[in-house]
Amino acid sequence: MTNRLITEHESYVNVELTKEPELVFHQFFANYGLTQRESEILSLLVTHGYTNREIAESCYISEKTVKIHLANIMSKIGIGSMRKLLAMLLQQALTLSNRTNESSRITTIGMS
């Protein structure tokens, strides 16, 4: 039983995410109709872990404007927390990775 638990844990930890995070972001942004600026702010938040102040400095906007954009993003997506937002992005990446792995397996099987 212990070996089985370790194996399940290892397979969970070793899940390979897509090699193209931009694709995950692009699809996520498109699915929720985010503007270019909202997409840029969300990318900085997720990929760099920027604070609102750092995002503001990077985008040459006020910190208050960043907060407004983040509120608009949350409203469009229909969530109330950053944790939920990050979980949704991770789920999108895992889903895309699974689709990529499945199509790779199908291609490999077809070539055999």
C-alpha cells in the first residue's frame, strides 16, 4: 500500500505542464474577453509575481488603476480571490498539457 501511495504522489508531482505558457494565457484571456491591458496586468501578476505597485510602474499607470483593472478581471471571470484565479490558470495549463500529450500519443501510435 505504501508503494502505491508513493507512486500516485510521484505521478501527481511529475505532471508536465505545457511548454508554451503564452498559449495558456492567450486562451484564458480570450475565453474571458479580457482587454489587452487586463491581459498584460494579469500576465505580470502571474508570471512575475509583481505587486500592484510593481505592475503600475511597469505599465506606467497608477496603482489605483491597477486595482481597478484587477477588479474588472475578477468580475469578468466571476471570482473573488486571487487564489481562485491562479487555480483556474493552472487548470487551463493542465488541460492544455493533457490535450497536447494525448495528440502526441495519437501521432506516435499512428506512426507505429
